[in-house]
Amino acid sequence: MPALPGREQGEAGGRGEHSQVRHREERNQSCLRRLPGGERRGFSPAPHPRPCPGARLFRGPGTDRTAASAAASGGLSPHAVRCARPDLPNATFGRCCPQARRFIGPGHLPARSARRFLTSVKLSHLIPLFVFHAVGVAALTASSAEAPPDPGATELSPVTVTGTREKALLSETPASVGTISSETVRETAPLHPGQILGQIPGVAVAVTNGEGHTTAIRQPFTTSPVYLFLEDGIPIRATGFFNHNALYEVNIPMAGGIEVVRGPATALYGSDAIGGVINVLSRAPTPQPHAGVSGEFGSFGTWRTMLSGGSALMETGAFDAGLNATHTDGWREHTAYDRTSASVRIDQPVGETGMLKTIVGYSKIDQQTGANSPLTFADYQNNPTRNLLPIAYRKVSAVRLSVEYEQRLGTGLLSFIPYFRDNAMELNGSYNLNFDPRIETTHNVSYGLMAKWRKDFAPWRTRVIAGVDFDYSPGSRQEDNLLVTRSGSGANTLYSAYTLGTRIYDYRVRFRSLSQYVHAEFSPTDRLRFTAGARYDTLDFDLSNRLPAGAVRANVLGATRYYGQLSENSRRFTRLSPKLGATYRLTPHAHLYSSYNFGFRAPSESQLYRAGNDASAAGALAKAQFALGLKPIKASQVEAGLRGELGSWTYDLAAYDLVKRDDLVSQRDLATNVSVNVNAGKTEHRGVELGVGGPLFRGLRFDTAMSYSHQRYVDWATATANYSGREIEAAPKVLANSRLTWRPTRAAMLQLEWVRVGAYWLEAGNSPVFGKYPGHDLLNLRAAYAVNKNLSVFARVLNAADKRFADSASVASNTPVFSPGLPRAVYGGAELSW
């Protein structure tokens, strides 16, 4: 549901950005908004604030609003912003004092690392990529002067909440943090997370089916649990019950913004945060009564209705609510999808220094999951709607409730967030049908508490944050083997029907985690700021099996197979995760940062207690015993970058070197001759990420996010082959997303988007016999027009050139196979708001 052009939207955790590269800060680091929760630094209360001369709220090139009008629109609290200039102690402002402007910026890339990155890049790989991107980059110098007004430019934010679990200046955050604003979410109107997250450098999300997805953030496209998904800083799922599709449990089309931390963030968030953290922010309530309804229709029987509204609550509080109902028939055979999502947020001040924030979220999803059915090349080209897995489906329900209480204590803060989750899923996984067909029914609830203390000290602007996270998540898993009806052979096998067979798993797991963390930062000079932190995690699993110990016999695709069963078991994992970082202000317009981060991922309940089948009962029991010996996967990353501004243009450059150790590799145990997963893999992931954005001329803006990476197996010997030194499959070297946005008037918006996914190997051996998927380039169009202040119309055309491309490509049955992506799709609708 695109925003009405020219209208401001309320957001959570500070104002969002139009793209990940448009990070700025107020002109003085001591000047910060008073945000929900009442955080203030560098100023004291003023009973009679007076305007700061020339103070304006910067919304984009040449476009200003006063702090008062911003507050009236719901974008800022009525307290707006105060300035700490000694000569103007009580001034309010939106645009900071003239002599105090600072900009954000990443860090320093050592010369040796720079040479290594540059020498690994082949220019021939990048020439097509830069043809379009160079148009915007070439305009940097020409546009460095004051740009003409851009009525549709979104307001820029100096703060992020994900990089430190606190509202913090992005310029003083030594991490690659990309943000997407509420307005951008509404204008993009994503039907899938991949349609918006690619606007952040180095981030790509591919479609599996419906809103199902695989994610690539400094990793290949993968379903492995190497990412942490949050909603307002709270994990969507417990560590022990990871789901790579978990973003579909959040109402992203109605989010108040999105923040992505690229690379390990375990020192703050714990297990799973290896590749990155995606934090979906809720919409901040405003006291002004408002309501809206949006309806859209489109290709392949797609429709979506979204309702929203909010108002003041009691004397000082406010609420915001949203409802999203979406349906599509699917463009391939038997790929229908339905979702219903609802969310409510209530903000309520408590006294003069406290804040209570309550969030309720609900999602229900029912989808046929054969949309990622891979096809041979002939069918991929000539019969892409064919679905070889029509019996696959997924049914999901998710409920989340959290209550956050913040209390300011002078220069400190106390925060408590008790939360509850209920996640249930019934799955006939399309990816299981050709080797282990089954119906999986999983359910887990979570009871947790996140407690945090923060204190600011005058010397060196020192800040200390300490906290404790507790999570108790009992869950269960039941699996029934399927007797499937098949026809065809190899990669052309059709799975057309099934009946339930044997109960192969039926157990309960109690997962508990207790984690303590500390984060400290200080500035020995005005330009330099150091950050250090550590987290100690204790994770416990307790298994209680409803099936007797031994082995369960089942018919698997016509063969007799056995599943090992353990009566009960307890496992504990402990890990200390450190981090170090620094930021340095080169000039008022550029900042450097560098950091070291350690991450880990503990095995999930299914990796520990669902070892799979074997041809013999003894082999199945051996596999079950071996799985209990799995250890956490570890990762370490060194990163450096530069953020800054050239006139009206912003840029964000980052380089990283990430190494994963003790990754899971399938090897054959010599004593039992059974193939088992062991912690024996090492991989290396290096890359450069760049974001650039700014006005080309009046009304026309250019934004780009692109990355180049090299990912390889360092030590990777499996039961059948040694892939050490090979490039990792499904790991494109080039990812890019570029947008030209034209706002000829405040009422109109037109956008052209180009999405590039580079070539990648189909399998780990890098065999020329199978070769590479060549990559693809897609063009998307978006338009919106405000008929009046209450009514707007909008339209989108995805894959406007109707290009055949693959959402994923691999090798199956010794044959290259491709999962065709969405052909040209047209959507249109209207939004009524009042």
C-alpha cells in the first residue's frame, strides 16, 4: 500500500531512511531527538523552549519542515529536538545548529586487505553491472551543490536501534547497518520480503513459495539457521526452533521500518546471528485519529486488503492497529497462497520518565508449497507453470505478545520486556518428497524476559549497557511417513498423491536459554569512539520421546528404512562471544569504522534429535547417537567501512572477511559405515558492499545498493568428495538493486527498479558439466498518485520485461534443474485514508 506522495508516516525507533545508504545525523552529536522512551543526551529540560535560528527538520535535498509541523504529523514527539549549544541551551530544532553538522561513516580498509579484494575482482564481471549504476555515480560531483527541492524525499535518520540494542547515532556504530523507512515499505508494497530487502547492500532474499524464502547476507542463498529475525528487537522464534521462512510470520507490508545488521551480531543477540540480523520495526502510534483502507488486485488471482487505524488512548497514550488479508492463486499449478495478519501497538507514558509499549502480532498462513518445484531446462523454458510437487503444503500460525517497560533514571535507563510466543506449523515439505516424504507437525510456545540497564557517564561520553535474556520454549515434533504416488523418473518425477504411513518421530523438547551481555563505548577524543562487548550464552535442550527407544521401521519410497529413537537426552551449550569496534570522524562529512565480531550457532532441536533414516536399525541408532555430539558452528568477521556525504549525495562502503568454522559436513563413520553430520567444515566469505543515493536533478533521485563477494570452501571433505578450495554453490558474486525515482509533483511518484543477481555454480564440485546459472536482470515499475488528501491510486509491474529467470538452480538426479521465477505481473489499487 504505497504512501500518499508528500505525506509523512509515523515510524518506530526514530525516523527511517528511504534506502540503506541515506544515513545522516543531526549537526551535533549532542543533539538527539527525544524518542519514545524518553532518551535524551546532551541537554537538560527547558520549560520555555525557543527556536534555534534557522532550525529546520531535514527531509531530503532542499525540503524542510519545522519541528512543530513534524510533531503535528506524528513523525516526532511534541518535545521535538533540543540543542546543547552553550549559547542556546533551551533551543528546539529539527535541523541542527549551523556549526555543528556531522555525518556518519564507516571505517578504514587496510591496504593489504584492499589489494586482496581488488585483485580478486575481474572487471569483466562488473562491466554490465556498472553501466546503469554509473549514471548515478557520475552525478555525484555535479550534484554536490545545493540541490533543488525534492518534495517526495523521505526524512533521514541519525539513529539506529539494532546495532547496539539502544537508540544510537549510526555514525558511532561500528557495524554495517542498513535501514528502510516506513514510507519506503508503503511505496514498495512488497508481496514478498525479497521485493524490499534487496534495497540494502549485500542483502538478497529469494522466493521459495508464497512468502517462503531463502536469504543471502554474506552467505550463499541458504535455508541454514545462520540468520536471526527480530520484531522490535525480540526474536520471532526461539533459537532451538529456527525456521528459515520466519519472516512470513511478520506483517512486513505494514511495518514501521526495517533494519538489517550484516555479519555476526552474537555479542548482542546470541545464537543464529552469524550471517546477519533482520529487525522488523512496528509502526509508532500517534495521538491524531487516523484510519485507512487499501485494496489491490493483480495478476494470477492476487488480491490484498489492508486496514489500519489509530488514535489517542486515555489521556496520554496512543495505539496503532493493522490488518492484512492477502490471496493469490499462484502463477504455477497448485501454488495458491492465503495469509491473514494483524498487529496492534499501544504506547503509554508512565509518569514523567517511564514508557510502556505493548505489541500484539498474529499471522495465519495456508499455502501450497510446490511453487519452488525445480524443472529440467526444457520445462523451465517451455513449460514453467508445471508443478511436479502439487501435494506439498504448509500451514502456519504465529502469535506474539510483548510488553516493554522503560524507566529513565537520571542519565540511566532500566528496561524490562516480558514476552510470549506461540508458533505452530503443519508441513508437507516439497524438498522432502524425493528422499524422505513426511508430514511434520511442530508446535512450540515461548515465555521470555529481556532485561537491560544503561548508564551514561560524563568522562569521555562513556556509555555502558548490560542485560540478561531468558527464554523458556517447550515444544513438540510429530512426523508421519508418507506413502507417495509417483510417476516419471529422475528430475521429471511427479508426486501426485499420498497416504499416511508410519509415525516416525514423536517427541517433546524443552529449550532454555540464559544469557548475559555487556556493551561499553567511550570517546577518548572528539573524533574517536571505541566500542567493546561480550555475551555469555547458556543453552539447554531436554528431550522426552513418546516413542520407545530403538528404531522405527518405515516404507520410504518403496524401500525399508529405519529411524533411530532415543528415550531421553539433555544437552547444554555454552559460549562466550566478544566484539570490538571503533569509529573515527575524518571530517564533518565522513566517518570511518572498523570492527571484529564473533558469532556462533547452536544446533537446533531437529539437528540434535531428528537424525534421519538408514538402511539398517543399527545404522539408524548410530546416526541418532552421532547427532547428539554436534557442536555449535562458529564464525569470526573483520570489517571496515566508510560512510559519508558529498553534497546532497550519501554513500556507504563496507568490506568484510568472514570465516565459518566447525560447519556441518556429511561424512561416513569408518566404524559403522554410516553417513553422519560432523563439525568438520570451514568456509570463507569476503566481499565489498556499496550504497549510493542522491538527487540527479529536481524531482529525480537515484539510489543503488550493490555488492561483490567471493565465497569458497576452505576445508570441506564429504563422504563422497573433497570440495576444499571450490566456490560455494548458490553464492552469486554480484548482487545489485538500483532505483530511479521521479516525483514530478508532490502528488505523483514514478519509479524504475533494476535488480541484478549474478551467476553462481549449481553444485559444490564446480563441474563444467553442469556449469553455472547465468544470473538474471529484472526491471520493476512502480507508480502512485494522490488524487486528493484522502485518496491515492497506485500500480506496480514486476518483471516488466517478462524475463525468464530462476529463483533457485541446482542439480538433482545428476541433472541441472531450475525453479522458474515470477513472470510479468501487474498490480493496481487504491488507498483511502482519513
